[in-house]
Amino acid sequence: MTWTIDGLGACEPVDAPDGLRCWRRETPVEPPLHIVVDPDEDGDDVDTTHAARVASSLPELLLVAERAVREAVAEDPARFEAFDSDVPLDLDAPEITLWTKRRWMVRFADCALPAASVLGVAVEFVDTNPVDVYPLDDAAAVD
């Protein structure tokens, strides 16, 4: 099955771990975009209209994500090992993952924060609202 998203074109199936279903779209202009459906969810729950809205608003939404990271680091610097208040974020290499129910994530694969220097930092959204920010290096250590 191929997903077609207005303004981006086709998202093709790719291999995914643990029973997940995953599709990917990469363009030279946009950051990589993935659609991921959990094993217990129906692929019909993917809202391609919402995906198109996210894709068309990416420049603004990436700024929202960057602001959310700055606020999260200011609120809990220890979580990000940002003990020096002058630590630059240097957020770069964004990747977009869309799930069902209007949930999605920006992963900044490149990040200068010590707790996110290997895998980056994630900002989870519902619609256009950031709901969580966390270093992915932390998440990998739990697995």
C-alpha cells in the first residue's frame, strides 16, 4: 500500500521492526517524512489530510518544535545534561514521523545537548501542539 499526501506525493512502504508498518517519503526540499502505524492500529486511521497540513506548515512547525526544546531545557536542564546555561542547542537534521490520531514527532537528529548528542531530541505533537520533548539517547538507554 502506498500513501499519497497532497503536496508531497507518494510515501512508499519500508521495512520496520516489531510488527510496525512504515512508509517513507524523502524529497530534496522537505525533511524526511515517515508514516508509522502500530501493530494494534488500523492503517485506515492515518489522516492524509492532517499529514498534508503538517507537511505544508513545516517551516513554522519546526520553529515551534525548536521553541519547545528551548523551553524544555530551561525547565529541566538536568534531563538534557545542560548544566551550562550557555550550551547551544544546534538543532539540525529534522525528521518527521506521523502516527495515527493526528500524533506526530519531529526528531532533530543533530543536537549539541549532551543527553541528545548521539540520537538527537524528539518533540511530540498532537495536531500543532507540542506535548512532550525528550532526549532520544535517554530512550535508547532504557531499551
